[in-house]
Amino acid sequence: MSIVVTGATGHLGRHVVEQLLDKVPADRITAVVRDEAKAADLAARGVKLAVADYNAPETFGSVFAPGDRVLLISGNEFDKGRPAQHQVVIDAAKAAGVALLAYTSAPGSLSAALADDHRVTEQALLASGLPYTLLRNGWYHENYTENLAPVLEHDAVVAAAGQGRVSSASRADYAAAAVAVLTGEGHENKTYELGGDEAWSFAEYAAELSRQTGKEIAYNAVSPEVLTGILTGAGLPGPFAAILAGVDASIEKGELVVSGGDLSRLAGRPTTPLAEAITAALKG
């Protein structure tokens, strides 16, 4: 029996594999990757590699085995029909008779277009009859802290979220929850709503950036339409910019506040505070 992680060289996937290596022997972990060279370091540590692509169903023909536990990390190619990509993995997992398929979804409260692909995938997973776990991941700290340059250049946080709050957490936090499910018992056919312990507003985010940088950083609340224009002006494709602005609109409505505590319970520790993530990003 292997623990199989798709998208294993992605941002979240790498955290999952690293944390799995702390809990199980390397030869029990299979990293599914598109580019074997990007996983050379994992192979050197004894992790098994499987080369497969969501866009090529035939490549998943021999990835899974009976009894495997699988983490399907959602694809990030928004223009390539993510539900169809995810269906490839679900079909291959069912054909192989895996013991569990966990999927990284989006919060059940999220109505923004970003959630549509996740809802379709969830329905497909439930329809498959496979034992499943839905890991409804909230927003990541890194969505904000990995791109601080424009904020620091203009001394402004710009968002279309009004006074809405976000229960974000670090990728490592969400990875810890996934590892708990993949290595633990009793998670079959469960849905977990995952988010950080402390919700924050963008005004508070700007204030924390001001505190840590010693600069006066403002929060500029704009409309979704204005934000879409700013993002496309910065080079993002129009449809993706609209999706991100739609998430901000959902934040304003309170849809990314996740208060049940599932994430810290699964991780076995408090989630990473936003201030800590900002500190790490500024040092980096």
C-alpha cells in the first residue's frame, strides 16, 4: 500500500510529501509528477515517482494499486477544464480499487466562480462510490505574502473585499491536515472545512505590514471591477483576474471565514498566524 500524492512538486504537494517523510518510510510514498527532473530530490530520498499528467488519461493507467491512499491536489490550469482533469484521477483510482481518495477542495460556503470546479469534482467523487475525504481548504497566507513587492512599492494593500475577513492559514498547515488524513484512521466519507484559527481583515493586514516594515501601508478598498482592471493591467489574463476579484467579493460577504476548527484539530496544533507568515516573507 502506497500513499500517493498528485501534483507532488507543486507548492502544496511538496509540503505534503515533506511532512509524510516525517511519518512514514519513503518507499511507501509515491509522488505523481509531470516532470521527473523536478522531483529528483524526492527520488534521491527514496520516494517513488510516477510520471503522469491530468491531461493524458492513459498516463494514470498504472499509477494506483489496490489499497492505496491517494491525495488528489486540484489542478491549477483554470483554462483546461479542471473537473475533466480531476475525473481522470477519480476514474483511475476507482479502477485500481484504492482505499481512500482525499481531494483538496474549497470551503462549502464559497459561492465565487473559483468554487465551481471544486463542486463539480466533489459530485464526481461522491458518485464514484470511492471512500473519500473532502479537504475543503480555505485561503492561503501565501496568496498575499508571496507577492509583497507591489504592496511595498506603492505602500498600499488593494483589494475588493471591503471589511470582510479571511480565515487563511499557511500551506504547511493545510498539508498537515492532509497528512493526518492520509496516515490516520476514521476519515472515510468525511468533509472537513479548513481554515486558520484567526480571521483577519485587510485593514488589519495592512496594519501588520506597517508594523513590521515601519512604513505607512494603507488599505485601499476598491470595487471588483476596478480590481479586475488592476490585475489585467499587471498582466493577468482577464478571466483569471475576474475569478480573483470574485473571491474578494465573497470575502466581503464573509464566505471565507471558516470557524469550525477542523484545521488545527487535524494538524494537532494551532494554525500559523498571518503575522508569522508576513515575518517569514519579509525575511525571504
